Amino acid sequence: MPTVNLSLGTRSYSVHVENNSLDSVGYLTGRLRLNGKAAVISDSNVYPLYGERVIQSLEDAGFATSLHVFEAGEQSKNLATVEQIVNEMVAEGHDRSSFVVALGGGVVGDLAGFVASIYYRGIPFIQIPTTVMAQVDSSVGGKTAVDIAAGKNLIGAFHQPSLVVADPTTLLSLPPRVLREGMAEMVKHAAIRAPRMLRTLRHLASEIDLGFTLNTIDALPDTIAENIAIKARIVEEDEKETRGVRAFLNLGHTLGHGIEASVPYGELLHGEVVSLGLRGALWLSRKYCGLSAAAERDVLDTLKALELPLTLPANVTAERALKFTASDKKFSGGAIRFVLLRAPGEPVLSEDVTADDLAEAMQLLATKP
Ligand code: NAD
Ligand code: GLY
């Protein structure tokens, strides 16, 4: 099975990517030095699909389990859900020898990881990501968080998992829109580190509505592992995003976050705003770093093949989206640090981008490519 190892000293761990690896969770967990009880945290969509297999696998390997299911959706990623689960865990007798198992998409992973980071001042946790977004991005790297009224992901902790088990067959039950939006992060990875992957992604795009061919399903673990390896190498270099390298993963996210915050919740999915943000970032990259028109086209064609948006929805004006962009936390202290692409696979962190540039890029997104 493809395995990606993250080398982070005492916080090192492995990411296993294999079709049907849900049934190996107990065995893989058994190889870690964990002997307490497992608190399995999942959401109301994922638990009915995959929960029993994971619990069975853990119990077959000798682990006692408790189950904590919350209502699916970003609106549950908050402190109230954290408190509810922590109270349940105390009632179930979990102590500092326990560990958390996060089964679900990025919402479950971020919330369960945060619970693990604070329960008894921190217990280990295992990620079992079930969306594209979670498999290629959020389950790896140790960022955990919940949302508060003042903004998304404003309370959190760096807490690396002890193990990640990604089973690509779980992606087959995703609604096609959720499958497509997660692939925006794969396009981002391709743009910053592996431009030749764009072709593979265009091929995957052509098969999404067919539910993939057998060949594609067999090849999925390698493509997902390649994406994880890109993120893993970056996290190893800059675990806490203090050295300007992990920030490369924010390509397309600055404008994207502004657009995301400017629309009613759920109208645009995260990967959809990243698609829009990538278009804006590539346009700025042509202006400031000499990115070629062909390189820009290669990325935009891939986003288009995935049916991801490249134009703002009719009800979002560039002015409104810009207002939310300016309040994004990346602009704290007034400095705009913007990720640009000098060439395929070569991101740079720029302080040249001005507020006027951002306004122009946002205006561009109101037009067809
Ligand atoms: P999500 O967890 O809400 O999942 C999307 C939807 O799909 C949900 O309704 C979920 O119940 C359902 N679902 C999940 N797996 C399924 C499956 N296999 N079959 C059928 N339905 C399934 O959203 P997401 O896109 O996975 O993650 C978004 C979250 O991730 C956001 O909160 C974002 O802030 C966070 N995130 C975190 C990081 C990080 O580094 N920590 C990075 C990117 C995103
Ligand atoms: N998703 C961006 C990061 O993990 O840094």
C-alpha cells in the first residue's frame, strides 16, 4: 500500500492510503503504542456509511470503543459540539490513556483533532479522512480548529495525528459536487509542486459522473498519496507555518476566503472558492512573476474540466467579496503576503501585491475567462 511518512521528530507518523483500508484501522492502530480506549468521533452522514466497519476493526484488534456522532456540517464545528463530546467522553470513562479516532471529512477531522488536543491537556488521535479535501489536505499537517462567531478556524491548536488511514473507496459515496470541490486542492498541489499531475486530474474529472472505472479506482491511492506527499514535505519543512514555506499551500486561498465569507453559508463550497481564488492568483502571477499564459491556461483548463467555478456567482459583487478579503486574518498588521506562481511548480511569497491589484483581480473574477 502507498505509505507517506511524515518526519517530525517525536511527532512523526505515517499516512496509509489503500482501497478498503477501513478494515485495517485496528491492525494499524495496534502497531502504535496505544493501549487505552478509543473515542470514535464521526458525523451523522459518515457514521452510518462506515462507522461499524471502523469500530469492528478496532474491537477485533482488542480496543474498547465509545461512539460520538454529531450533526454533519460546518455549523457543528464549534465549541458547543466540543463541550458536548468532551462531556460524553468523561461519562464514558476516558482518561489520559485514551485516544480519539476521527472518522469523516475535514469538519470531523478539525473538530476531533481539537478535542484530542485539549482532552486531559492532550491525548493522541488518528485521522480516517473520507472526503477528497480531508484525504489530500486537512487530515495531514496537524492543524485543528473550530469556528467562533468572529470567524472560521479562529480557535485551534497544532496537534499532529499519530496515524492517518485514508481509504479512497470511501470517496465513491460522496456527492459529485463534494468530490469535485475537494479536487481543487489537488489542482493547487499540482500547481505548486507537480504540474504534470494536472493531466491526471483532467482524466479523473472526465470520469467523476461515471463513478470512476475500475482502473481509475485502482490508481486512486497513488494519486492521493502523491498529493499527501506534496503536503507532507512542506509540513516537514515548516510545521507551524513560521518559515514562509507552508504558506505556499495558501495559493488561491486569500481571494478565495474573501469570496467564501461574502456569500451565505453553503452557497459556495471551499474548493469552489479556491478555484476562483486560483484564477485570481494566476492572473497576478502573470503580472508580477512572468508566469506564462500557457501555464495559466493549463491550470484553468483543469479547473474547468472539473466543472469548478471560474466566475463569481451573479449575486456576488467584486466589491463585496473584496471587503471580506481585506478583513481576512492574513492581512493582520497591514502587510499583504500573497502566494504567487513564478512557473509551474515554483510558488513564491510576494509583498508586491497592492490593494488595487486585489480589487483588479476580483473585478476579473466577475468576467468570463
Ligand atoms: P465536510 O467534513 O463537511 O464533508 C462534506 C460533506 O460530505 C459533509 O456533509 C459530510 O458529512 C459528507 N461526507 C464526508 N465523507 C463522506 C463520504 N465518504 N460519503 C458521503 N458523504 C460524506 O467537509 P470537507 O470538505 O471534508 O472539509 C471542510 C472542512 O475542512 C472545513 O471546516 C475546513 O476549514 C477544513 N479544512 C481544514 C484544513 C486543515 O489543514 N486542518 C485544510 C482544509 C480544510
Ligand atoms: N491547509 C493548509 C495547511 O495545512 O497549511
